[in-house]
Amino acid sequence: MLGKREPYHEGHLILLEEMIRDGRCIAGGPGVPHITQTYDGSDPDRSVHDPTRGFFWFTSTEAAEEFLKNDPYAQAGAGMVSEYN
């Protein structure tokens, strides 16, 4: 996932920083799957340090929808954003 997200990561962070500064996003950040994983090095593309989820707290539904509309990850397709609520 890290390699796939690289071209979009900076724009993603810039959007979040803007929304936090403007008071439309309270907090957020990366997360890992809600399962226990043991990383033994056998799969270099997947480790416990490879975030596959993000959690964000917006001040309104409109702010969340704006983020989703403008987030480079969401715009990229290719499985970068598969679900939200």
C-alpha cells in the first residue's frame, strides 16, 4: 500500500492540514487493520507499519463530504478508498 499511495500522499496531508487549520477536521490519522499480525519479513509489501485505514473526525457531514470529494486518495481510485461512513 505504501508504494501505491506515494504519488497522492503529500496532497492528502495538505488537504488535512488545511481542514484542521480551518476547524473543519478535529483529528485523524492512519490505522492498521483491527487484527493481530505478526510480521516476520516474509512479505516486504505488508507489515504492521503499513497503514491500511484512516480515521478522521470532521465537524460536520458537509466537511467530511468535502474531504472525500477533494482527497487525492479518493480521487485516485485503484482501491485507495474502498469504504467510508
